[in-house]
Amino acid sequence: MNKLNEKALHARRARELALQLVYQLYARPDDEPDEIYNCFASDFASEAVDLDKARELFLGVCENKEKFEEILLENLVGWRPERISMVDKAAIFIALYEIYRSEKQTPVPVAIDECVEIAKRFGTDDSGRFVNGVLGNIVRNSNI
């Protein structure tokens, strides 16, 4: 396997782990992010490379959660916020963090595509289309 493919596989795995962490953030609202991460990390210690990147994504989502909630609500078309699954929301927020963070910005199409694929894997049959549609609205309605 060449270096580029290996790097892409590690990035995808980190996003998958981050999705699970963000899901836990919503499933365990009374727990602090560090507590959630430490419990989670003990189960995935063998994936240290991916886990470091997952932690960065998770903490980035935690720090920007309110901003991302606002962006999401402003760009929902035909959906009530309470109908959004936690998996879909987690995927959207990870993509938003990767798009909006100033350092090491992930190209917009890559961030969207990766999170759509992860939503398909962990979400419902409609998750991929939903996540893609919401992120598409956000990109069209902002100056990205």
C-alpha cells in the first residue's frame, strides 16, 4: 500500500472514531468531553495514530458545537431539528469542523465525501443523502 492510500485510510478511521465520540457527546450529555474520550480511548488504545486525529476532531466539534448547531438549523430545509439522528448530526459536525478550522483545512469536497460515506456506514439508508444535502446547502449559503 502506498503512503497516500495509507494516509487516507488512517484519516477515514480517525473520522469513524470521531463520529463515535461525538455520538457519545449527545448520548451522555452530563459527561465532560475528557471523560467521554478517556473511556473511549481505553477500548481503542491499539489505534493510537487514528485515535490522536479522532481526539482532535472530537475536541474541535466540542469547542464549536453551538456554532455548528446554529449553522445546521439555518440550513435545514424541510426537516425538523428533532428528526435528525445523532449519527447524521455527528457526521455533519465533523465535516463542518474540517471545513471551517483555520489550520490544516481539509478540502471541502473531501470533507463532505468522507462524512457522507461514514454516515452511510453508521447511519440509516437515508443518511448519506441527508448529510450530503445539508452540507451542500451549507456550502452554497456560505462563503467557503
